[in-house]
Amino acid sequence: MKSDSLMTLCFSWFSKKEHLAVLFVAFFVFVSSMGVINASFLTRQKYASLQKLQQKEDELDSEYGRLLLEHSAWANYIRVEKLAGDELHMSVPLTEEMVIVQNN
């Protein structure tokens, strides 16, 4: 008997347009709040990922700078000439040893 009166009460409450409108508004407020919570969560995740990627970018930039310095040290003209002379026994030819080939 109590359940019948409760059903009647609920039905009579929902039968009024104002109450039904309040229920719809409450439902949409709930759904939009869940959307805000989800968006905030995803934003925090993406921001954490962004920070990790920026840290990796800084590390790679630093390594690139070191590699550029190392490259310039290894490609130094004086060093290359010294290695050519010491290890390959190469030397700059004298002008008498040079032969000029002309294209006809």
C-alpha cells in the first residue's frame, strides 16, 4: 500500500511541467558537471605529458649542442691535416710535383 501511494506521489509530482523542467535541468547540470570533470582530468594528463616532452626536448637540445661542438672539434682543418700526415703519411705537394691537366 505504501508503494502505491509513493508511486502516485511521484507520478503526480512529475506530471507538473515545472517539476519535469526542474528534473531536466538537474539532469543536464549533472551531465555537464561530469563533462567538466572529464575535461579537467584530460587537461591535467595532457599537461603532464607536455612537461615530459618539453624535458625530453631540452635534453635533446643539450645533446645536439654537445654533438655540434664535437663535430667541429673532429672536423678542425689543422687536426685533419695532422692526422693525414701522421697516419696516412700524406703531405702537401710541392709546386714542382704538381701536374696541371687541361680539358680539351
